[in-house]
Amino acid sequence: MGRYFRTYTSAAPLAVFRIAFGVMLLGSVVRFWSKGWIEELYIKPSFFFPYYGFEFVKPLGEYTYLLFAVCGLSALLVALGWFYRMASVLLFLSFTYIELMDKSTYLNHYYFVSLVAFLLIFLPANAYFSVDAYQNRSGFYDQVPRWTIDSLRLLMGIVYLYAGLAKLNSDWLLEALPLRIWLPGRNDLPIIGFLFNYRETAYAFSWLGALYDLSIPFLLLNRVTRPFAYVAVVVFHVLTVILFPIGMFPYIMIVAALIFFSAGFHQKIIAVFRSWLRLPDHLPGPEKIRVYSPQRTRALLAGLAVFFAIQLLFPFRYVLYPNELFWSEEGYRFSWRVMLMEKMGHVQFKVVDESGRQAVVNNHEYLTPLQEKMMATQPDMLVQFAHYLRDQYTRKGFQNPKVFADTYVSLNGRLGKPYIDPTVNLAQETDSFRPKKWILPFGDEIKGL
């Protein structure tokens, strides 16, 4: 093991990854801005759903545009490798702040981007083919420790492997759910659309999707199967783009998977970039190896060990909760459970004060359609909104208001059923990591991981 950590390899894969990741993030910011989503999601709403423990992350109003500008600029600087260390820190902080402002916008790929941005802070991705390296000869290195590249491969492997393990459940494999619900809605696609009317297509997609996620990291690691595996990556994510509009995530995964290719492959990409930019083939002087001091190496490796231990264990926290995971969603987020359920709900809040005075809440007065949709099926968000209603109605003159909710939720095409206990005063409940005993039983079982 000690020999592995003293092994060095070409810095080209880190450079290509840095460029691709920065360009993708810049494109995401430009796309988000151009579609008016900053205004719609982060400025117009009067209420936001913070993450537990991150309540201090507050919306910034019109300054949200500045936050996105910082995020986009730092992504560009990361791609260029210019003021890289400062830019990578700013990219992680700005993007993660955006992610944490409102829980209703949660997506797995936002979490993935934050993790990658965090890792890049500590990796020498600007050591080669960067503005920093060209401006500062002492900062140029041809060779970097092998573990700096393998850490990105490991993160990619965890994402795919855990996404595959999450698909090993009875709804996905035995019932082809939720694909059996979603695919017929795409039967208007040219040439292949008619296939989505058949149950067999949903089953084929479900099984192939699970097999893909479970095998693709290992196929990408193998030199013989790597080209075919990468073709599968491209086909899989292009199909995802066509069938399910989930933003930039498929494109990010397509370019991120290049990290599995050999150093020679990345050096050819760098050569193409050099040709386009009319840069010299190499910097003058001998090749250099990026060698860390023993103390810094131990610190970095210890930090990475903690980081990856968290990534390996955190998705399994759901076993600490008694309820069906897909029903309660306790321990669901940040666990690479991607597109595994079709969950719809309706909630009606009633506010009652000490004198018996009552009011039925119109959710539209306070929430956007997206926020209302997400809140209706997630108990922690129901509690947060109930607390907000308690405070709002206190200002309206209600004395010690109680907040009750009638909720009905349908999971993967099942008949809707009551979701939380309507007799519980949510104004007195608190959001925490403890099991929420007022979630009503699912009455069914989804077997699997």
C-alpha cells in the first residue's frame, strides 16, 4: 500500500477533468440564468425550505444574481486553471450555498457537483496545462501522485455502484416501477416512441439500468472493456436526456467518465487543445514531479479517508429508521437513489387557535408550484412549513395557533392513502434526525436495499 501512495502518473487526466468540469459548470450557470430560473426559484418565493443544520443559509434576494455570477466566474477560472486554488474554493462555496438555499430544488447531481468541487480544492488539477502553470514555472508539474486521479475515479465508482444497489428493489425489478408509469408518456417520440407502450420495454429498461450502474465502474477500469463501456455511458446518458429532462447531469457524467481513460488518451486531448490555442507542445525545461511532503501527504490522505468513509456509510443511514424508505424518505437524500419513484401527494393545512378560531390555508399564497409539490410528500418539509404557518397566523392575531395537515400520498402508482397523522399538531413537532412517529404506516413493502 505504501508503494501505491508513492506512485506517480501523468497530470494530463486531472487537467482534462478540470477543464471539462469547469466548462460544464459554467454552462449550467449560463443555462440557469438564461431560463429565468434564478428569479423563479430563488427570488420570487416568500418562503424557503432549509436543510436541517443549515438554517443559517438564507436566500439573498437580488444578490442571488451576484452569487450565481461568482459561481460562473469561479467555474471559468477552474477550467482555465487560473488562480485555481482560490477559484476552486469559491466554486465549492458558491455552488453549495445555492444548493442549500431551498430543499425543494434538491437533485442528486447537485450533491455530486458539490463533492467534486470539494475534492478539487485539494487536488493539483492546475499543475499541468493551466494558466497558473504557464505563468508560474515553479507551479508546473508533468507528474502527480496517482491517488489524486484515483480519488475522482473512486467517487465516480461510488455514485454508479450505489445507484445500482438502490435499484435492487422489488418495485424496480419486479414491477418495472416507476418506468412503467413514465415511459408511455414519451410514446410520441419518433421511430422508437411506440416501444414505450409495452410493459416489456419498461422491464428491459429497469433491468438494463440496474446492470449498467452496477457494472460500469468496473468496465471503465478495465483497459479492454473501457472503450465499449464509454460508448455505453454516452448511449445511456443520451437516452436519459431524451426521455427525462434532468438538466446538465447526463452531460456532466459523460465528460466526468473520461477520468477512467489512460494518461496517453488525455495527453492526446491536451495536444488538440494546444493546437487550437496555438500553444507550444511543451514548456521548456525538464519534466517535474509533484511531490508532497510526508506531513502534507499524511494530512491529505487522512482527510480523503474520512471523506470517502462518509460517502460509503452515509447512504445506509436509512436502516436507522423503522418506516419504508420510499414512503417516509427518512435517509433518502444524498444516497444516490436516482429516479426510483413516482410520488404524488396533496396536503391541506388547517390552523386552529385557543378560542377555536380556524382557517384553511391556501398553499398557493406562500409556495411556488414546485415547492408545494415537493413538500406534499416529504415530512420534514411539512413540519417546516407548519412552523412558518404558525408564525404567520400568530402575526394575524391567532393565539397559540395549532397546525394540522390532511395529507394523501400515492407511491409508484399505488392508491393514495393518508400520509401523516391528521391529529398531530405539527406546530409543536421539530425537524431532526430522529424517526418521525407521526408518519402513518405504508401498509405495503418494497423489498430490497
